[in-house]
Amino acid sequence: MNMKTFIVMLTVMLSLSDCNRKKEKAEDITPPDVLTPVVPSPVKDIILTPRQKDYNHMTLIYDRYEWEVSTTAHDPYLFVDADVPVNVKTHYILSFESFNTTESLPLLFYVGAQLNSSHLIETYTLPRTEGWTTNAYDISATLEPPADPFTSIRIRFGNTAGKTIRLRNFILREPTDREREEAEHREDRIRQDEALSARLQAYLNKSFTSSVTSVRASFATGQITIEGTYAGVDLNNVGLAEIPMWKDATDLDAPASFTPLHSPSVNFSFGRTAEDGHDRLLSGWAIARQNTSDGQTRYELLSAVHYVDDITPRANLPQKIPASLKGIGGCPMDHADMDELGIASVTFNIILDAILYKDPGQGRTPYNYAGKTWYAAVGAGSHVNNIDNDVRIAREKGWMTSAILLIPVNRQGSKYSWLAQAAHPETEMSAAFSMPNFTAREGAEAYAATISFLAERYGKDDPGRIHHWIIHNEIQAGFYWTNAGRKTVETYMNLYQKSMRTVQLLARWYDPNAKALISLDHGWNNQDDPRSYRGKELLDILVKFSRQEGDFEWGVAFHPYAQDINNPRTWQDHQASYSFNTPYLTFKNLEVLDAWVEQAEVRYKGSPREIQFTEQGLNSPDYSEQTLKEQAAGMAYVWAKVERLRNVTAFQYHLWADAHEEGGLKLGLRKYGNDAGDPHGKKPIWYLYQACGTSEWETVAAPYKSVVGVANWSEAYYSGIINN
């Protein structure tokens, strides 16, 4: 299942109270012998309907339970009308879903019938997302309350023409308990996050005189061996501190263990499993001094934290090299297109809350990790069973596989499920997915248990291997795809790099060539939403963590969509330049990423980082001859670049066939399955993609040179110098 289709399915599932997802057993949710009190039903949500008149500078079309807005000038607004009068003291959360693939748009609300500055809110934005997202806005923050009760809100979507967005499910509702709690503690959390951010910046930039130089682990012996050097003279209260990932190394109160040093030379070995059951494979190690003042003991880092950087695994499995660059995501593994197109690599999603459960049940088998027994759902029809089938086909076909790891949001609010432990506790309900919870031991170990199960099962040839692990999705839009609440870029990446290391370490315990990939979209140096991050900045911080805490062989899973995903003429992307400072890194300037991974400070042991283009496609706005030709021309242009890039191992096209769930985008190689004239018909791009990497390429691609404006495909590739 491709990412965008899954998000739409997730939205539907939420409205049905997750009826299609695996449920926890009843005793997981409510302890036995506890009577549940009868709670009066809350006041219902108030439905809002866009007014099909009085809108301005836009076209407004109702289609398939959705509203399509296309802006035509500088003041595009519409009204939404309530089905009953609104009491703003109770129903002040405006919620609606949006599918906006162009750019983040500033929003402007007039609350109530009085359209003046006293009833205006202009501090919110509509995010750019490549899937449906639920937005929630507090409309009570006007200078004056609206006349009570009121029945309408005017909403302006940006201030320019040429933007097309889809909207649905407008409601006014009461705030959730989570939203009330978030508002109550928001200032404290901001202060704590900013303080941690400052400590992380100082830590990442600090040059320590002492060092842990290597941490080795062996599957055969089950031992972790730590070596290093203390550069000081005074050994009093100096020791080797073991720091689990759920501990804050920059403000350390109690390491998992503290072994005193009796000489400047550090050389210790420990069993992988600690006395209390925790997994030392995931611990960091640092030389530290124990300080006690006013009855409180703290630990001062004298070296950087160092994680395991050398593993002797269960088996010496060979590196998987795909037969060609050509791959795909979203196509059924057993479809004939996989062979006809000549596919060599595939991607698929793993939904992590459908793997391990707290209690036994039918089709579940025990799995032990870190001293705790979980129960893996492996029976017929389970998510694991489906993964087994996919990797088995991939093994038989010789395909390289890359799995995308996703943690849903704990929308049911259960305190007893795997998801309640593993999802970050500050995840916002408007997000699609969560960051793992590294704030507490039970969260980190619940996440690690699932990764350990997957790595052990798919770190061998039966049923099949997963060669690359894509860590979450498009993390620039962390507020949506990988949410941990409001975080500074340093605290966000601190969580994310721990997730990457966890996966890498557990996967390499079984497969020496398994690799974690950071997932990024085409936003490189732009930040058009205050909640988003810049891609290059995230990578730069990851490099800092790698250098400071022991490098590991991560790679890049990049999604280089066109600057405007709606427009297949990506060679015209005006904000994609051949510089490391480019705002966008799209199909047009793929050479920038290829050059970035070759920089000396980015390389791993002298070698450039691996790149996979793991999700990207070109849109055909309609099925006219011209737009279908432009879609195929865009793919020809892209392939002319990709095959010349030095550090790319795979290009997985998204997606196999157009899907109505993608908000009007038609990225597929085939048409809609219910297209009236040509269901699942092959577009010109299908034949172009089939020819990519074959002797037929020049012949099939030749008619598209004039569309792109080149006489020879070598002109598409930029061979100049790329720098700042």
C-alpha cells in the first residue's frame, strides 16, 4: 500500500473508531473488576457547510464529499455556516481536513457576522501535506467575542491565485482533554524544550579531551566491549557511565551503571542483557565524573556519549545490490506489471502497532525482549503474515526491499496498549503518525521490542530479507508525518536520531548490511510553515550527532517531487537551484543531493552516503494528450539525470495506478481503476518507465526531447560545480 493511500484510509478508519485496525483485548483497555461510570453524552459537534454563494476570488466545486477550492486572485475566501447556533465558550475548536500539495497558506478567520478587526484571527496557517490532514484551530482568540450565538465563519485561504486545495469535514467542537492539558502546560513544555535545545547545542559543539573510542558488540559472545581514554589526572569519582536512550545525557542524574576508573585506560566488557533486563546494545557510554552537592548526585560528562559502532552479527549475509535502479512503491507484489516493467526494488509500509501486543491471543506467539514477554500477531491475515508474503515474493524475484516504519497516533487514548507506550506522549491528534517515545524506559523498550522482532524475522533469507529500514516519513513535516509535539530542531533530531540508531543497531545484530535511511521530502532550505523544519538543517544535525556519538552507516531516503507536485514540467522549477542553499531539492536539481553526500564531513568511513529515491512521481492533471505527454516527458527528464548520479542505488516510482484518495493527483503509471473509457489503462509514462534502463530507452524517450527542450538527454544533467 502506498503512503498517500494509507493516509486516506487512516482518515476513514478514524471516523469509524478504528474498526479496521487491530484492537487490543478488552482487558488491555479496562482493568478487570472496575465499573465504568456512566458519563453523560457531550454536546454534539456542530457541522459547518461551505456556503455555495458569496465566496470570493476562487472557484468552489463539491465532488465526492469534498470541496475543491481553486484561488483566482489575492483575496480568496468563503463562508462556512453552522447547522445550529454556536456558543463560542464551549465549541471553539474549528476542525477540518485538508489536502494541500502546493505550499503552506496563511489563513484569515472572521468569527461571526461582524467582519472587522475585533473579530479577526490571522495567526494560523494551512499546512502543505501530500495526504489528508486534520487541522484544529482555536477561534476564541478574537479581541472581542462574536455576538452570541453566531452561525458563520469567513475563511481566507492565502492571498494569491493559482492554488488548488481540497477540504472536507468542517466542524466546530469542544476541545479534547488532550488539547486542554496541552494548553495548560504549553509554557512549561516550551521552556523545558528550549533548555534542552541549548544543552544539546553546547554538547554537539563541545570538544572533549577524554573519549570513548570504540564500542563493539558480538552476537556469538553476547558481549559489549568499551574502550577509551581518560585525559585527566584526578581519577577521583571518575568512571564509565552507561546511558540508556531514555536518559538525558546532557543533564544526567542516574546512569544505568557507573563503573569507577582505576587508570586512564578504559577497557570493559559487559553482557548484552543487564541485570535489570535492559538491552545494553542500545546504551551509550561516556566517561563521567560523579558530583554530589547538597545531597544530590549528578554526573558531568568528560567525554561524548558513544554508541556501539562495530557489530559481529548472527550471520555474514551478503550485501544486496539491485539489478537496476528501477523500483516502485504501491504496486501489488504479485502484479504482472512488476515483471513487465522490469522492477528491481520495492518499498512497503510497516504499521508498527500491528506487530506486538501485551496479551496472548489467537494467532499470537510469545516474543521476549529486555526481560518482558510480548505477543506477536503472526496468524493468517495479520500484518506480519502480509509482510511475510511480500518479502517472500521479493526474495524469489531478486528485488531489494526497503520498509517504511510508521507509528500511528494513539487516538483511542488507551493507557494499556503497545501504542500508549511506544508513541511519543506529546504527539498531537492532528498528526498522521508519531515519533517513538524515548522519554521513558517503557516507551523506548516497547519500540525496540518491535524493531527487534522485525529485524530478527527479516534479517535472514526465510521468508525474506528487508535490506533497508526507512525511519518514519518526510520528517521536515514532523508536525504531520512524525509528530512529537512542538519541538525545536535540535530536540526533534535528538529523538529522531535515537530512532535511527535503535533500528540500525538491532538490524545489524542479524544482518551486517542492513541500513537505516532518513526520510526527507523536497523541502531543502525552505520553511513555509512555522511547524516544519529545513531538510538540509536536519541532515547537518544528524551529521553532528554521528560525529560526536560514534558514526553509523545511515543513508538517505529522499522524495524529490516537483516544486509544485501538480505540475509535471519539473524542469521549470524556479526555486530549485544548483547550490547547497537551494530552497527546494526537486527532480530538477537532484545533482545537489548527490554532491552533498560526497562532502568529507558527511561521508561514512570515507565513502559517500547511499541515496535511495523512495517515493516520488509526476502528475498528469488530466488525461488529455498534452498532459499525459508532459508527464512522460518529466519522467524521461528525471531518468536522464538519475542514471548519471553516482551515489543512488534505487529509484522507486510512486505510484503504480491513479487513486481517488490522493486528492486529485494523478501520479500513476496507469489510469484510475474505474475510469469510464480506459480502466487502469496504461499512460504514456508506463511505456517510458518500462524502457528506463534498457536498450529501448533512447527510442522511447526521443519524442519527449522537444517537450523538455533538449537536443540530447545529456543536457538534462548538470555537471557544474555545486557549493554554497
